[in-house]
Amino acid sequence: NTIVTSYNRNFTGRNDANPETHAFVTSPEIVTALAIAGTLKFNPETDFLTGKDGKKFKLEAPDADELPRAEFDPGQDTYQHPPKDSSGQRVDVSPTSQRLQLLEPFDKWDGKDLEDLQILIKVKGKCT
């Protein structure tokens, strides 16, 4: 069993709950080429496909403005380490934002377990 996807869900059992399934992450272009070919043995750079009319054809490499002309530019390294003392840092979120909100800390735990709560869901196995 093999699944080829273009998103980062490539750990065992994630896509089909089968721990024997191999999952690989690749580009959307390769995923599309393999889906069109219907086999993992297909190499879009060298292999031909056969159309409904019986004629052989080869997929062309994608070409679009979104693709760089000469390799990918990694850009500048813009990572900034967080400050050692973050007490002076603020995060501004608009009070009218429909998407974001600042979370308030929970009340400190009193050390007592919660009792007589309603069970919302029971799950079995590996869950995320």
C-alpha cells in the first residue's frame, strides 16, 4: 500500500489507518502525474502514456510564472530568535478581528480532580 500526497500527513496510518501503508510527500505536479498514469512505476521525465486513441504521449514539465526560472531562491534568513526576556513584548490583535483573539490564561488549578463531568466522546486507538 502506498499513498503519495502533496501535504505533510505522511506518518504511518494517517491517511487510511493502515499501519502497513507507506505515505510519501511530493510536489503537486508529481502527485498529478502519478494519478494520471495510475502507477507508481511512472517516471514523468522519461516515460510515455497511451491515450484513448492508442497514441503515445509524454507529459510536459509544468511552466508558469509561479515557478522560478533558475532553481528556487531560498531568500534571506529572516528568522529572529525570541528575546531572552519577553516581559516587554506585546502582541497586538484588533478587538474587532473575526479570526484572531488573545487567549486569557486559565485560572490556576486548585489541585482537585474534576468529578461528575459529562463525557463528550470516547475514542480508541491512536488519535490526534
